Amino acid sequence: MDEIIKYMLREDEGFGDITSNALIPENKVFYAKLISKDDGILAGIEIIKEMFLEYGITIISSKNDGDKIAKGDILLEIEGNARKILLLERTALNLLMRMSGVATVTNRIVAKVKEVNPKIRVAGTRKTAPALQKFDKLAIVIGGGDPHRSALDDMVLIKDNHIAVVGSVEDALKLAKENVSFSKKIEIEVESVEDAIIACENGADIVMFDNMSPDEAQNTLDILVKKGLRDNVLIEISGGITEDNILDYAPLDVDIISLGSLTHATPSLNFSLDMD
């Protein structure tokens, strides 16, 4: 994360902030405050504070990750070299606004789902912005969700393209068990009742119902229960799920609902940094 932040700052700075360097004395010390223009959940403030501290900026006061915030709230007060504050301003705001947007939507969806079915975990996916995956995943956690896989080495997740190359659900699971450490969980996507049965019978730890409607998912669950297979696995539902339709899935007896829209379609909150 540190290396990514360094790249962000280099990208924004270019060969130097010619505006600030032309207008502001080199040693000018100034006070600034970061203000929210939206209601939501704050996420990423600890990262932003570390960014300012690295540049010798003093933190006067700060809210915390996970705090509920409202329009007009002061999120952070700082004091230090004016040129450095302005150099960091846009990168700090962009990252903080995105992470807070993800945390806010995650928190809202988790609350809705828990009202219907307290045992379900709401999880993200790997549909994140390039290079921002760790920040997006952290924002999901701050918002009360589950990050799902952090990277490809986190667990085995056999998807439709893996099955297409290997040939079948059964063969894919067999190869995974032969070639991957016992310490890694094995999850597999299924799109039919038949494949769900095969997955459960062949040792999958997690079976993901991919792009099933609520009725299709319920029918698959009923059959797994009748065959005595439901208790052997975790059941995840994913694919095409959004905030608008997630409550159609929440009453089902599943363990996880994952949705890519937490990170690929979530608007940022709006913050500003004011020099005073």
C-alpha cells in the first residue's frame, strides 16, 4: 500500500507543483481542515494521516475509521508547510473519498441484509480498480462487510473458465485437491443443480451459486438438503446482485452473498480540504 501511495503522489506531482511553488513562500506554515460534504461512513483516514505525517504535517484532530459522518463534519485538522499540504491534497482526498464511498454502501447493504437474515455475510469481489484492491477491501471491512479473497493466492476459487479448460466440475475439484495444500479452502462456481450436487459430493468447501435467480437458488438448496449435502459446505450466491435486488436473496438459507458492485459501481463521497 505504501508503494502504491508513493506512485499516486509521483503521478500527481509530475515534475513539481508549479502553481504552489510560484505563489507560496517555501517555508509558509498554514492550518487546514478536511470537511465532509456528504453523510456516510469514514474509511481511510488512518492512511491519510500517515501520508501527511510522512511529509512532516502535524495532525491536530481527527475522526476515526468507521465513524458515521454528516455533511459539514470536520474529519481532519492539520498544520504544516503549505506547499506540502497542497501537494498531498488531491491524492489524499481522492483515496479517502473512494474508500468512504465503498464503506458507506457496504454498511448500508449489510444493515439491510442483517435485518432479514442475521447470519449472512455480505462480501466483496475482486472487481476493484487496478492497484486499489487493498484499499477497496479495507474499506469493505470498515463498512462491516467481508473482503472475500485478497489476492489469487488466498484460496482456490474454481470459476467457469477453469472448468471449461479442465472439462468438468469433478475433474477440477480432483486436481485442486491433488495439487493445493490442505490449508487452502476450495470454492467452486456452479450454474446448475447437477453441478451443485457434484461439487458437494466431491469435497468442495464452498459452493458458489453463480448467476442464479432467487427461485433457482432456492430450488438448488432444497435438493441439496434432501440429499443431505447442505450441511457439508458453505453456500455463496454471486453474480448480478446489486443493492436493488439483494433483499430478494437475503431470506435464503445461504452463508455468503457477494457483489462486485460494492467496488466497481460505488460513488465516492464528497470531501474538501480548506486552507485557513
